[in-house]
Amino acid sequence: MTIRVNDVEVEPPGDARVSLLDFLREELHLTGTKVGCNQGACGACTVLVDGERVLSCLTLAVQTDGRRVTTIEGLGSSEDPHPLQAAFVEHDGLQCGYCTPGQICAAVAMLREIAEGMPSYVTADLATTPVMTDEEVRERMSGNLCRCGAHNGIIDAILAVARERVA
Ligand code: FES
Ligand code: FES
């Protein structure tokens, strides 16, 4: 079996104890994924596995065997940024940038979760598709912390992309 990381097939680590975070950073040198708390509390290490957001510090690399892993490097580039990457720049959704890869990976999955009708703690009506509001986005992104205080810009950037998709 192999892991498909950013559309490249790679061998899983031989040591089953290696976290996905360490595998990405130390073995594949994909250092866009950041180490924050290393214990599931900050969201800095968020990546996508088969399109769903996961905390790579709490995931063993071997658990992604046969699956598709996408990191910030796989979403876009300076020359061809993902719409969320461009929006974060436009809306000042970052200061030091340390939390940004995790924020953007989480936001990619979060937008899909809303589009698929997954409710959150603050969704008022569970019988209808959740409405994209500031409150919904803040609740759904609450697992991704920003120590710089760029939260307002982050929410503005995500809402801007969400509105473009609806329009
Ligand atoms: Fe994984 Fe903080 S480094 S949640
Ligand atoms: Fe610095 Fe978020 S931009 S931690």
C-alpha cells in the first residue's frame, strides 16, 4: 500500500509509531504543515485526508495508508494560489503566518461540510442546510487558534470565498 500525498504516491513509514505530522515534515520535508501544541489543541497541524480535516499530530501516518493526504503545498502555490490562500492575503487573515496552513486546510474542509449540510453547535435549524454566517464560521473554525489575533481577517477571508461560491 502507499499514501497519496499531494498527488504523489509515497511509502508509509516503516515505524508504525510515526505521526502523520512528523512523517510529512521530517520524512517528506513538507514543512508547510506546522507543529504547534503537538497534542490536538491548536489546529496548526491540520491537513486533509480524503478531503476531511484531521489533526496530523494525533494521526499515525500508517492510518493514512491507501488514502489521499493534502497539505497546504498541495492546495496551491504562489503562482497559482487556492482561492482561500488569495483571500487570506487580501483580507489580512494572517500576521506571522504560523497558524495559516492549518487555518486554510481546515477552511477548505469546513466549506465542504457546510455545503453538504452538516450542522454545527450553533446551527439553529437542523432540518435545513446551514446558513453561512459569521457565527457559523467562527464556531466551525474554533479548533484553529491564532496567537497573533488575526481571527477577524481569517473569518472575513473565509466568508468572502463562501459568498463567491454561492454567487
Ligand atoms: Fe496538532 Fe496543535 S499541533 S493540534
Ligand atoms: Fe500568527 Fe496566526 S498569524 S499565529
